[in-house]
Amino acid sequence: MKECGASLDGKIGLMLVPDEETGGARGSAWLSKEGLLGREGIGMLTAEPTSGVVWNANRGAISLRVEVHGKSAHVGLQHRGENAFERMHRVVERLLVLKREVESRTTQYIIGDEPDVKSAAASPDSRGRHSILMVGGQSGGGSNFNVVPERCWFTVDRRINPEESLQTEKARLIGVFEECQREGIPLQWEILQEAPSAATDADANLGQVLRKSVADITGKPPRFEMCPGLLETRFYAAQGIPAYAYGPGLLSVAHGPKEYVDMRRVVECAAIYAQTAINILKK
């Protein structure tokens, strides 16, 4: 911005926050609760690795850890124990029934598939549009192979499309656990994160200015899509502030062993941000 020498009718705020991947309780969620996030803001951009597109929406999430209880005993006397693993299997079976129903739904938002999807039958964004219920991202339990497990646990990660209600989908998940309890399966659950979906109109002023800046600098206007996961933009969108994700890097290598960002794209993105700010705040 200094190199551009632009005279701006407004200010640019830079927010650096932790805890973005796990709900934001120590970052943006806390700032929002304290009234410190986006005050008097007219727009927000976040530098996610968006693979050349603009994310103007994101899924919601409800993530839980479920623990099923039993009674330990030596394998030779297993009839005196109560197998938490077998009980957990019954809970998972119920969740898989719900999973089939949930994942039959699709969103109207575009979601780009990863580059390694090779099926000729799949359109570029068809698979990613389905709602998500993943069981067993993490799991564990038991003390040894010759001991009836006293407890077993697993995680559930429900990613919710904008057309779905967070509270409704949360209640359906909890309903499965409560039904299992009524049938005599001792279990408890802990909510690890809970966040609604969010969306900003692609045709809002900031969105159109960002689109033009990307086209001017890269030579190609970007497509607007929904992020397949959570975004910090949701905290701003909840306050009515137009919020978008656009940044250097590829989602296909994010969180992987060879994650990288091309420095040429970093420089390019800085120019896009600068031009967008100048055109939004020009006097």
C-alpha cells in the first residue's frame, strides 16, 4: 500500500489470530464475543489457500467425542465383563444409518473437487456438494488384547451445508445418542466445536471489486465457491460484514506432508489485496 502511494478514505485493519482450525475460542470467537471483531468494518478478506477461486460461503460444523462404557474382565472370563467396543459398534451402526440419509443431500453452492478426482462421470463440483457426516476421525479404547475393554471412544464430525439448520442437525445427532442410552448403552458425549454455516453474496460491492482485481492482475476472473470446511469469514458475515476468502496456495496440499505456497502467488495476492483496498476506499 505504501508503494502504491494511494490516498484512502478509511483504514485497513490486520487481524492475526490463533485457534482458527478448532473453533476460534481463543481467537476470532473470543474477539467477537468481546465486541472487538470487525468494528465499523465494511468488508473482510482472509488469505486461505483457495486454489485460485474466491470462497464466499462455508459449511457449518458440529464435532463431538463420544465415549462408550463397559466393564473390564480377563478374556478367559469375558462373560463377567461388558464389552465397550461391541457397544460402541452398535452406536456407530445407528450413526451410519443417519450418515446415509444426511449425505444424500446436496447444496446449491459450487464446491470444487480436488484435482485427483479422476472419475469421468463426476462433474467438477458434483461430489463435494453432498452434506457430510464423518464417523471415526479419531478413535481408541481398551487396555490390552486380552482384556475386555472398559471404555471405547470415537469422534463424529458433521459438516453442515448452508441450506441446513445447525440446531436441527445437532439435535438429530444427540437424538441418536439419547436413543442408545434409552436402550441401555452407557455413553457420554462432549462437543468439541460448534459453528454455523455462513455466506456472503458474490455480487456485494467488495465481491465485485475483488473479482475485478483478480482479473486485472491474473488475467482471469475467479469463480466463487463454497469452502468445504469452516472459515473465519463466518464471524464477520454474522455481523453483516461482507467477507471472502482469497489467497495464495492450493487446498490440495494443505495439511499435507509437502505443504507449500508459491512465493510468486504471495506477491500476486498482495497486489490483488492492495488494488481491492484502493478501489474500495478511494477518495
